[in-house]
Amino acid sequence: MRAGIPQGGKIYRILYSLYVNDIPKTHKTLLGIYADDTAILAKNKNHKYTAAALNQHLEKLDDWFLKWKIALNVSKTEAVYFPKGRRKHKPIVKIKNQTITWSHQVKYLGVILDEKLTWKNHITTIKTKFRAASRKPFPLIARDSEMNRKYKLLVYTAILRPLITYGCPIWGQQPTQISECLKF
């Protein structure tokens, strides 16, 4: 028998919190959990040790999935390798005896992380969203609009600014090339 609950339902959050309370952790990896998005990070100068740490953690997670009867969709599992310098050979990482394919980029919590951490695709996405979102209130906030400046600023602050600033503490500390990309 298969069972499930609708994602986003009131009971979903409570049950998920109970489930992840005992999620396995290791001292060689860092586990990031927000809602139902989970990231496992490993760092080492030797990529073989990095792969070993990830595989060890994934084995523990596999056992945990079995214990709690959680089905993992391996095809939705993504991995990004952030090499220092030019590393062509990516380590093999597996879960449930299936190799996880390495992506050039991954979207985690709304931030696009590319393997070189250039943030270009993330910023392009931000610009696209900003342009689309600014079209709707444009008649209200345009220079020739009769709306009070205070309310124009309120529209910008509530609707448009969050699109630009979301995740900024992560990607906003990058070199000046980022400021060129951000020019609208």
C-alpha cells in the first residue's frame, strides 16, 4: 500500500519535522535542511576523500530512508562539484546503487549555484523575473504617474526589491563583474 500526504498541507510540516529530527549526520559532511530541501556538502583538497565522505553519508541516509519507509526519487537528486582550479574528473557518488549525475548548476532554495560560482545564470534569472514583475505595476510607478512618491517606493519595496535582494548575502559578495551583470 502506498501512502502520502499533500505537500504544503498543514500536517505535512509537522510530520516532516518529526521525520527529519533523527536524520543521520556525519562529522565529514555538512547537512543543510530547509523545509523539505536537503543539501549535503563535503570539502577536502583530495576529491577522493570528498567522494568517500559523501558516499558514506548517502549510505547512512539510504538506511534512514528504509527505516522510515521514505521513497527517494534519485532522478530528482542533483549534485554540483565546485572544484578549486581545473579538475576534470568528478568523483563517483551513489545512492541506492545509482550514480548521481553531476550537473553544471543546481537551484537550491531559489539560488542558482553554478560549478564555478560565477552567479551569471542566477543574475540572468533575477533580471528576467524583475523585468516581468516590473511590467505589471509600471503604470503606477512610472515617472509620469500621479501616484505619491511614498506609495511608489512602497510598491518597489514590497514587490520588486525582494526579487533583487533574495540570496544577496551569498552571491552579492562577488567581484565587480557581478555589478556589470546586474545593470538593467
